[in-house]
Amino acid sequence: MIRSLEFDGYRGFPSRRQYDRSQPFQRLDLAPLTLLIGRNNAGKTSVATLLHQVLGGLAGISKEALPLTVGGSPVAECFQDLLPARDFSAFLELAVSLEAASGPHRLETILYLDSLLDDDPRPWARSIRWDGADCPCPAGPLGRFPIPDVAEQAAVRDGARQILDASVWLGPLRERVPEIPSRHGHNPQTPPIGSAGEGVIELLAEDEAVFGEVSVWLAAHAGLSLRWEKNLDLWRLQTTRGAARSVPITQVGTGVHQLLPVLTLAKWRSRNACPTPFIDVVQQPELHLHDALHPMLGDLFLDVARAGAGTTVVETHAEGLLLRVRRRIAEGMIPPELVALYYIDDAPDGSTLRRIHILETGEVDYWPPGVFLESYEEVKALRRAQRLKGH
């Protein structure tokens, strides 16, 4: 299991250590609930993407040192696209802290392009270190993520593959949930939901317990009930609001369709349906949802974190979600170490990743200026305008 990922020289994050070895890594320590916040285009998705690329690289799922497809979608055409400003002279430095059956281990490597004149776009390894000891580098371009020839090599690859197979990447734009499930079921030991939310209706049709919990949650927080209706030998997913006549799921608003994959995955995870550790990524779970539902999303993810089976990385702009998490910590319902909160800043000289520690009181040890203060500033401007008009 990956416990932490340190990196330098990736996309919008500059290569600082290449010229000054005293510079710190960008560091992501994973907690059961890991939250990424920041302005648009700051690099939140880049951090989550690199995490899954490293996981895929450790698993050896492709002929690239770092897989160029994440969550079923291409993230780059070649290794050069992963370097800051596509600068072929830049180095990508990685340090991964792993927890294996044999204990904790640390793998460090520096990847670079030998020459743009070379027709082979794959990176080379400049150095490889395992638990602090230098290891030989492969000659020539890499066909796999460089794990040295150590006793734990096979176990690391097998473990990473199992975690990757058990993980879900849920993208920011989910498909509309169809009315009729397909006749093809899913393996209950593997993630049932695709990156665009596909597979949700099949899971709801096959798992009565999850369906019940999803329906109860929707009724309590959105005033919407789910039920199955048989018509012409086909089961159809219907929705009901209050005493109104039921309508097919396809006729409800976009927000419900964006929410259902997030809600269903969270309820499935909370039941420990998958015994293998996982690293899920959920992007913008609040998309198309009213602000009143944002805090409830925080409780959903905390339920998954309490189950303790894996890590959920959430990329979000929802202030209500964060406030609910901080509130639960202040109430003593969850320990602070269950949550890791990170701010990605798009500074002029390159993005930076900074951890914000949440204290037992729910307060934070740092808060970036101008983040989630827009409503407050608008109210102040409104009051100023009213005073100027004599109101």
C-alpha cells in the first residue's frame, strides 16, 4: 500500500531539486480520507493523476514507466508531456513510501529524457534507490517503472496490481443513469463503477442492501425515493418525490445523476464489500448539487474512512463538505489523523502542494488567503452598497 508520494518536476510543479538538492519534495501523505482543494487549474487533478500513474507503474500494467492512461482516459501522449512546460531537459523525481508484508520500504527514482533526437519517447532512469541504498539503473529507455532487483520486487508488483484492480477513478462528469440494468452482472469482489459512473444501475439491481441504503439516504436528504418497477418483463428504476406519481430515473435532474455514482460507491465501500485495500479518486462529488447537500457528502466519505479498508482521495470545491469534516473532528466523532487536507497553490513560479493540518478543535493550522471567502466578501460589498444608498 502506498503511504506517501513525494515528487518534483511534474507538470505544473517545477523541477526545483534538479538544481538545488536542498529543496523539499512536494509531499502527499495519504489518510483514509484525503482532500485536495485549490483554485481551478492549480494542479489538483495532476496530483491525483500522478498517484494513480505511480500505482499503475508499480503494478507494471503497461510498457510505460508511468502509464499514460488513468481512469480509462489518456492523460498524456508521451513522457515529455508529464514534465514542467514539456521541458525535455527537466527531471521527474519520485519517492514512494510503501507498506508491504515485509515492512515499510522507500523507493526513489529520477526519470529523464535522454535526447529529443531519440525516436524512443520513453524515459531513462538516472538513479534508483531502495531503502536508502543505491541500485543499478537499467541501460536504455524504460519499459516499466524501475523497481530494483530486490527480494520484495514481485510482492510490490503483485500488491500494487491488486490495489489498482480494487480501486475506482470516478471522474468529474458522470453519465446519466439508465432506466434498465443490463443483464450482465459484476464480480462482487471488484469495483462495480466506472470512471463515468457506468455500472451504477447494475450494482443497485444486484445488491439489495446497498440499494436500500442509497434509497434511504436520498429520501432523507433529497426527498427522493427509489423503487423498482417491472414492466414487460424488465425491471426499471423509478423515482418518487412525496406523494407524486413515480417517474423513470431518466426523467430526474442532472444533479441526481451526478450524485448517484458517488453515493452508491460510498455506500458500497462503507459495507467493506471489497476486502482488498484501494485508492479511490473522486473528482468534484458536488457537481450540479445544491449547496445544502454538500455537508452530507462529507459524512458519506467519513463513513468510508471509518471502515478503514482503503483511501479515498477527493478533489473538491465544496466548502460545506470541508466544514462538515472539520465539525465532525471538533465533535470528537472522528480523530484528526483520519483526514489529510491539502491545498494546491498555483503560484507564479509553479504549483505547490501544502498540507493543512486539522486540529482536534476542528480549527486549522493554516488557511490560504481568498479561498472559500467569496460569499463573505460579496456580503460585505452588498452592505457597503446599501450604506452608500442610505438603506
